[in-house]
Amino acid sequence: SAGPDDMPQEIWDKVKNHPCYSEEAHHHYARMHVAVAPACNIQCNYCNRKYDCSNESRPGVVSQKLTPDQAVRKVVAVASEIPQMTVLGIAGPGDALANPAKTFETFRMLQEQAPDIKLCLSTNGLALPDYVDEICKYNVDHVTITINMVDPAVGEKIYPWIFWEHRRVRGYEAAKILHERQMLGLEMLTARGVLTKINSVLIPGVNDEHLYEVNREVKKRGAFLHNIMPLISEPEHGTYFGLSGQRGPSATELKAVQDACMGGANLMRHCRQCRADAVGLLGEDRSEEFTLDKLDALD
Ligand code: SF4
Ligand code: SF4
């Protein structure tokens, strides 16, 4: 995997303690998420709104929603218990940037109270260009954008609607706006030196053959990492595309797409699709130790 010899020093400094950006760091450093962002501004066909945003999380889990105040208390408490906790991410349960007041209030307070913790957020990208200044103002130096297509004809099979300029937009037009906003947001972040990770959900029969093109387009715009994740089709999660038959990819199909994208943007293969209130090393979940009722005991 990529190491200090493969990139400029200032980039390595941003990557080396971030478990999601460095395969090496993911064995040693922990991240946590706080679920302060309940609303979403788009609809993905694979999303079930009862659960966390499936763009960054394993679908089918419900995280404990927190106010910014509660979130900051929790981060400070966890940081004193888990010294390897280097990164705080906001990844739902909806979209971090569809809840800008809560997301940035949390970041603002954290910068004051725990300035050593790196800040990270994940978004579907629709609102991203509007918040690049604020992202930079709070020194958020890692942003994940979920990009499942670069062609609105593919996109309209994934996104039934977006909420845009006070109205609901559907079909091809919705996918076209989302695509343009994602590309613009990515370009703006690259221009400002913010490291980006692109998540793509591999949906067999919908975007499997298209992800190579996604990889090429995001690399061209400076994406640091590309994480191709399988659609997780769990019966309790409900239906996809209004059909109960949409399956996720097999391990072989996933690997084939990942291999086809080798040589493009760096591929991340250690993603564990964590929940919106995850705490701990990737693949480890200590969130139950830090629920609100237990925090009082830690104070
Ligand atoms: Fe669901 Fe996340 Fe898509 Fe919003 S962006 S619809 S929360 S999967
Ligand atoms: Fe950041 Fe995503 Fe990792 Fe969470 S899972 S810390 S939002 S890169």
C-alpha cells in the first residue's frame, strides 16, 4: 500500500494517522463517528432511511443521534479513554452537509476543545461546493464523497430524486445536477489541498461496468483514494430499487472491478463499512461502551 516514499511530505503528514487513508495506520489508529446529521437531501435507491447512510456505513444499523453538545462531550470522553483515537468523522446517519449547522457547530466546538483531533466528513456531494470554504475554515482535511456514476443515464437508475433549490427534482435531470455538483466539489477540494476519498457502491447490473470510468474521472480531478464497496443486500434492510431482487456483488465480482481500476486513483481495500456512531479501530466497534448514559459515568 502507499507509504511515505510514494507521496509528498505534507500529504503523508495528513495520511499517516488516519485509519481510513492509510492501510498501515488502520492497525494503530482509531476513528470515531458522531451521528449529528439526521437529514438527507437526496434519495439513493439502496438507502433505507430508518438506518444510517449506506454511503459510508454498513446499512441496517441505527446509530444514537446526538446534538452537537452531546457529540463533543462524547468525543472528549472517548479521546481520554482511547488515546489512539486520532480522527473524528461525521458520516450521517443522513448527509453531513444536509445538516450544515449541526455539522459545523460540532467541528467548531471540537477545534476549541480537542484541537489535536483530525476532522473528517462524508457527503453525497450535492451541497459540497457551497461548503468548501467552511470545510477549510475548520481545517477538515479529509472529505469522503460517494460517487456511484459519472453518467446521468446510469445515475437515474440509482437516484430517484434530489432536493435542490427548494424543490424535488427527479430522473435524468436530478442525476445530472448531482453529477455536476460532485465533480465541482471534488475539483474545489483538490484545489484547496483537502484530501478526498471517493466511495462507490458496486451495484451489479447497474454500475459494475461503469465504475472504471468513475475511477478515471475522479483520479483526473485529484481524488486521493477510491474505495469500491459492495452493495450489501440484507433482507432486513428492505428492498432496493423498489425490487426485492437486487443482489449485492460476489467477492469475485467485487475483486474484478477493483482489479480493473488498479493504476487509477489509489484503491482502498481495507474499508470495513462502519456505522455512523462507530468508535475504535476499523473493523472494531466499541460504540456500545460510549452511549450517552455511560458518558455521565466517564465525566
Ligand atoms: Fe441514504 Fe446516504 Fe443516500 Fe442519503 S446519501 S439517501 S442517507 S444512502
Ligand atoms: Fe472519515 Fe469515512 Fe473514515 Fe469516517 S469512515 S473517519 S468519515 S473516512
